[in-house]
Amino acid sequence: GTGFEVGTDSSLKMELEFQVRDLILQKSNFQTQIFNLQDQINLELPRKISISKAKIEALKADIEAIKNAPDDKVRIKGIALSEPKEIGAMIKTVSNEVGDNNFISIGEYKGVEIRLRIDDFGKNIVLNFGKSDTERELGLDNTSNGKKVLASLDDIETQLSSTEQVLSMYENNLVIAKKTVGEKFPQEAELAEKQSRLDEINAVFDSRERNKIHQQKVQNNNYVR
């Protein structure tokens, strides 16, 4: 009256056990992805969006300062310079007065503040520009260092454009994450159905096992008599 054949339901049981295990693993991976999305929604993406927005505001402020600058001269310690070699030499002189790892203001270029830091135990000079913290690492040659300073703000519009694109990507990712996080495991019904069928088969196997044990006991009792 069980509806199961001994030969076929044994292989069916193994097949169902395999499928249920596989679906449980898929569901576990799905839930891990959902937890990760929740972290993205609550922490990671809002932090990245906030950083990107602040960077955009800083770049816009620097661009505005450049537009309103009186001239294209580099001013270091109040001295106006325009020749690359002079600029590089002046920076090197100033760098000798600076300690390790602290940015100090040394002047401005096109209305944007220049800060200088000595990095890697006095080996490298690092310049930091404006509110956007645009960084340039300098080498040993005065002329090439001066050229780097004069070109330091050339890509600021490009920086703004790329940061705006990054912000747009983060905002879009947040929308998608919020939509996806509400989804249920797509194979939930299949898992429930297969688990139910497996439970039925297991119940039949348990019942058979109990009958076998009971018959064994009866036979043993008869034998003892």
C-alpha cells in the first residue's frame, strides 16, 4: 500500500538526496549574496557615494578657483615663479625645511593651495593641490619637477568627469541592490517539493526497517522456543 517499488525507490531516494543537498547549497550561497547586498546597502555604497560627492564638491571648488586666478604663476613662499627650473629649485629648497610625513602649505598655483610632504624617510617629495587633494610625486630633476607642477591641474576637469561617472555607477548599484535584496530564493518551491518527497520515501524506508526488526525479533523468539 506504500506505492514504492524496492528497486526503484532506493535509486530515487539517492537521486532526491543529491538534488536536495544541491538545492540547499544553492540556497545557502543565495542567502550569503543577500547578506553581502545588505552590507553594500547599509555601509559600503553609502560610504562610497558620500566620498564621491565630497570629491566632486572639492574638484568644483578648485575649478572655480582656477577660473578666478589672477595669473598662471606659481607662488612659493610669496615668490612668483613661471620657469620650470626655478619652480623645481625653490621646491627643493623649501623641502629641506620640512619634516617627514606632514603636509605643510608652501604656496599656491592658479588660486589653488600647494602643500608639500616628505615621504619615504626624506627620499620623495609629494605635492598635494587644493581642496581636491590632487597628488603629484616629484623626482630629483628640478626642471622636470617644475614641469610637473605646471601640469598638475591640467586634468582636473577630467577628474571631475570621471568622479561624476563613478558616483553615478555607485548610485545605480544602490538602486539595483535595494531591488535585488528583497528577492526570495528562486527555487524555494522546488526545494520544498523535493524535500517533501524525500521525507515520504524516508518514512517508507523507516517503516520497512522497523518491520524488518520486528520480524527478526519474532523469528528469534520462535527460534529460542
